[in-house]
Amino acid sequence: MTAATTAATALVIVESHFGNTRTIARAVAAGLADAGVRASVLDADRAGAPPADLDLLVLGVPTHNRGLPTAGSRAAARRQGATAAVGDGGVREWLATASIPARTRVAIFDTVTARNWLSGSAAGAIAKTLRRAGRGEPAVRSFVVDSSRGPLADGEEAAARAWGREWAGAQVAQTGQAGPGAGR
């Protein structure tokens, strides 16, 4: 099989409470697909170990209390009327048990109410964890919601699709893997 016929594969693992982070995850996956990458989206509390031959992993999570969601912040989201299924586990728990294949490139995004140091960043917390584990420097991006419940700020869904396309394009260029629709 040639590089031109070998499609890169991506997995987007997401934790979402009010649906905004899931919307961004789907947009990122669409951007990955635009770049010729086969992408699927899974909820963190239902995701198992990533496949050994996975090329790209994207983790998506809302920022709670300036960092990753906890059991307590998930319970608070349920009390606030979280519309998406909020299980007992999320990206934090998935990271504690999953083994990311060494060959897999990682990107992380979060949803935040503002892009400043005061709002914190769940993506930044994940990146720090991965750096400490020797995973290098993952791509990191924040997308803005108008409040903790949303909606997404204007243009954020389109920006997420563009980020997915851009990130996948850079990764495909590095690995030489392409798929149907690459270069569109």
C-alpha cells in the first residue's frame, strides 16, 4: 500500500456537559475529514484504550474551575441542568487509565468562558500531564462559550473545523499519509 492510499486515522475523545464541547469535537472531526483523515468521536466515559495504529488523538474537555472536570464539578453541572449525559468519568479518568501509543500525535482542545489566565484551561492541564509523561508538546486550542452553559461564541464552530483541518494537514504532511479528499 502506498502513502497516498493509506488514510490516517484519528480519534476524538470528548467530555461534554451542556453539548458545547461535543459540538466543537464534531467540528474538529469534520475538519480532520476535510483533510482526508478518517475520524470518529467517542465520549470519554465510553472510550476504551486507543488502537495501537492510531495516528492522531484529539482530546476535548470543558474547563471547570480553571482545570479539568472532577466528580464534584460534574455533579454541579448535573444540578445546573446539564443536557448532555454526564457520567461518572471523563477525560481525567480516561487519561489515568489509557495508554496512548507512542506513535500517536496528540492535540487537545477545551471550551472556556474567556481566553485569559483567569479562566484557566483544562487543555493546558492535560498538556502539562502529557509533557510530564514524556509525550512532548501537544497542539492546544481553546474555544469560547458565552457562559458555562453556552452557547458557543460566534464563529467558534467554524474555527474548530478549520483547526481540525489545519492540524490534520500538518500531521499528514509529516507522516506522508493522505486519504480521500486530502488537499481539498
